[in-house]
Amino acid sequence: MGNALRNQPFPSIFPELKTSPTYNSQSAVNYAYLSMIAVSFFLILPGIRGLQRCWTLLRVYTAVWIAGVLLICNYSAWYGDTICTRTQYKAYTGGQNVPQEIEAEVGLHISLRGINITVSEKDCGFSSHYISPFPDETINYNEHFSWSNPWGQGRQDFGKYGGKFRQQFREAKYRGVPYPIAWIAEYFIIDGEQIRWYRKFRQAGWYTHIIMWLAFTTHLFSILLFTKNIRIGTWHLAMTGSLMLLACLSYSTIILNDPILQIHFPDDTLTPCIKPAFWVTLGTGLATVLIACTLLILEMLIPLKMAELFNMKDDSFFEVDEEITQSFAQMSLMKQKSDYRPSLRGAVKRRTKRLSKRKSRDSYVSQEVCKQPKAKPTYSDNEKEDSSVTMRTISSHDQPEIEVLNDITHLNYFTRSGEQQIHKLDNTLSVMTSHDLEMEIQVAEIILK
């Protein structure tokens, strides 16, 4: 059973798998990831109730669309063209040095990282009955030449120090490629005078793909920040759209300079133009900027509704300090009633002083009381008699104990006096009006000192 599908005693041999000119394994991986995310969120939608279901669907699929454009267009063709023409298939073929021409569809697809050249035999209608001069061959070729990893220009040769594109072209010549592929690739080998298309496309691809990756990073940040802060998330979304527009601008500015790339064939001229990946990126960038501006305006006009829409109603990040709001309202009221114009620094200082007013006030009173000269304590007649009796009962060798007793008496007196002054200061500060704001500031400065 194991030998049913092979010619014994040799192993199975499968033909080479031909891929499409715009096929890329990285693009296939991106398609798979994005499809998984889209399908997963679609399956969990029944668990979301009410209008929030539609809003969640719109948010998720908009984010997936922007991420898909940034990832897939980064590996797609941005520039190219396809024509039908008669062309040689092999050099020096035919009798008496007469080349045998085929009718084929020739295509050039330029991405950010390289070019794809395709040649596919096809009846283009140049003759009433087209017969292939090579009936035993299947003419369907696709050759890829890259200038990325590394992105350097390289020397003007085909050795190990030359550019990557030149090395691949030399390998293709040794291997043998159809004549149209070699003819198109030679346009990117020359680097002199004004024929610098390889340098131009390489530089455009380098700057564009860097900007696209930066836009993808800001897009991920916007998705995360929309769960905490709507305004900052909106700014990152606007930055994403702006970077996409900048990528299109940089690519078109470098590519569309003179001279324009034109590759001539017997029946037509291959003139590359902007491909759909460029227009999709441009349109998505404009739409992203418009969405960000709309969200920013709505967040400024109806912040509570937007917070509820983004599930931020109970988020502690949006709790407002009512005391600070009231203090700024009082400051604006004072500014209208008088010529007093407080600075931001003064407002912050007053806010800090009020929070620690009780503790600072006690410390201030204690310092002021301690600075006063010690007053001689006054006693009532009963206290005097008690103290005289106590003094008479103390012997002469207990003089230190007498001094300790006097210090305790003085301390009790000053403590009672300090409590009275604190009570007076509380009453004074509690009846202060708005016109005494300057006096309050001076008192607070003394407390901080």
C-alpha cells in the first residue's frame, strides 16, 4: 500500500509549485491572523446586549481593517503594469537567425521589497490562428528579484560585494530565464546618468515600509489607549492615519520623478502605474483621520456619553477631583470681583496649603506661643496656701524637686493659653470672607516658613 503511488524503486517526484506573481507567504500569514480575529469576535457578538453589540462590531472590524491594510499592503505590489505582446522566448532561436516569437502576457509588479516579472503564453489576437512555436513547453514563468535584507545599494558589479538585486540577476542568467524577463530586469541593473530606477524604487520602498510599520505600532497603541483614555487614543488614531498618508506621499514623491520607467516591446510599451495597494492605503489613511477628528469633536462636546459608549463610566481614570474644580471656580469668581489675578503656581500652592491647614496651624501657634516671654503664674488664695504648705514641708536638700514642680506648673499654664489661642485662630479663619484672601495667603506663607 505504501508503494501504490510511486514508481519503484524510486521515491515520489512532484512538479514545482508555481505561485502567482503577487503571492507572498507573509501576506498569507497576515490573512490567516486577521481572519481568525474577525471570526472570533463575530462568534462572541451574541453575548453583547443592546446597541452596544453594533458599536462593538463597528469598533472591532474597523480596527481589524486598518491593521489588515497596514500589514497586507506592506507586502503587496504598489507599482506595475501588464501588457500583451509578441516577444522572443529564447535567444537565437529559429532558422537562419530568425527569432521565433510567442504571444504572451508580460507583467511587472513592483512591491516595497522587490519586483516580480511574469511571462505567460496567451493568444493575444495578433493573428487569426495562433500556433505556439514551442508546443512541448508550458510557458508560464514568474521571477522575483529582491533588494531587501540587506537594503543597501551595493557596488556596481555582480560579485559578493554587489547589490542583492545584481547577484540574483546573475544567478538567473546562469540558470536560464525567458528573454522578456531578462530584458525587463536589465532596466534595474543600470545605475548611471538618469537611469537609476533600481535606486529610486529601493529608496521609496525603504522609507514607505518603515513608515507603515510605525503606523501599525501607533494603531496598536490606539487600540490599547481607547480602553483608558478616549482623547489620547483618538490622537494616536489620527497619528496612524497621518502616517499612512505620509507613506503614500513619500512613495509617490520618489517614484513619480522624471524620467518615467517605460519598457518597450514590439507591439506595446510596458508603462508601470500606481497599483490598488497604494490607493487602498491612501483611502484608509484619509478615513482614519476623519474618524479620529469626529471622535475628538464628540469627546469634547459629549464626554459622558462617549465614556459610556467606550465602557468607561465606572473607570477610576475619569474620576474628577471636585475640590480642585471648586477651587478653580472660586479663583475665577475672585478674578471677576477684584483685580487680583492669581497665577497657576499660586493656585497650586494655596491648594496644597489648604489640605494641610490644620496641622500647619497647630505648629504655627505652638511656635508663636513658645516665642512669648514666660509670664509669672498667678494662683488663687487656696493654691497659694497649698503651695506654701508644700514648700514648708519640703526640706532644704530637696531643692531640685522644687524646680521640677515649678516647671510643671508653668507648662500647664502655657498649654492652656495655647489651646485658647488655637480656638481664637479657628474662629478667625472660619469667618474670613472672600475679601480677606490676601490675608489668608500671607498667613499660609508664614505657616509654610
